[in-house]
Amino acid sequence: MTLSGGYAVVIGDLMAGAGLPLAELSAATKARLTEEAGQPHPANPVDAGVRPNAGREVDDLIAALTALHDAPEVGALYYGEMVYLGMEAS
């Protein structure tokens, strides 16, 4: 899971290249991601940057992490965050 769809694709490709399969999310897990974390079209890897619930960003992120943690089909959970260093606001 990441906060960027592009980064999610990169991580998914790296995992596949290393022979680490991504879990097939069950209907129950997808429902939790939709209902509890505001994910309109949940897929693995989860793009937690899709947050339609303004003001609930932190709550939605925690809900998504919790749903994946609780999912019996998920054997391990990786959360990748990006850090932008050296960028100055204009």
C-alpha cells in the first residue's frame, strides 16, 4: 500500500520481479476498503492516495492499513511512503 498509484505500480513490479506474489484481495477485504477507508475501486497494491473523504485522510489511511492487516489472504503488508527532499515551495 502506498499514497501514490505510480509508486504502487513500481512496488508491485519490484515484488513480482523478486517472485513475491501480491495477494488476491477477497470480496470481504475489498468491501472493508470501500466502506471503511473510502477506496472506490480497491485493488492490490492499494493506492491509499485515492481519498474521496476530505478531512478523513488519516482515518482512511488507518482504516485501509487495518483492513489489510486483518485480511486472512494477506500474508505480509508493505506500506511505502515517499519523501520529497530538497524541494522548495514556489
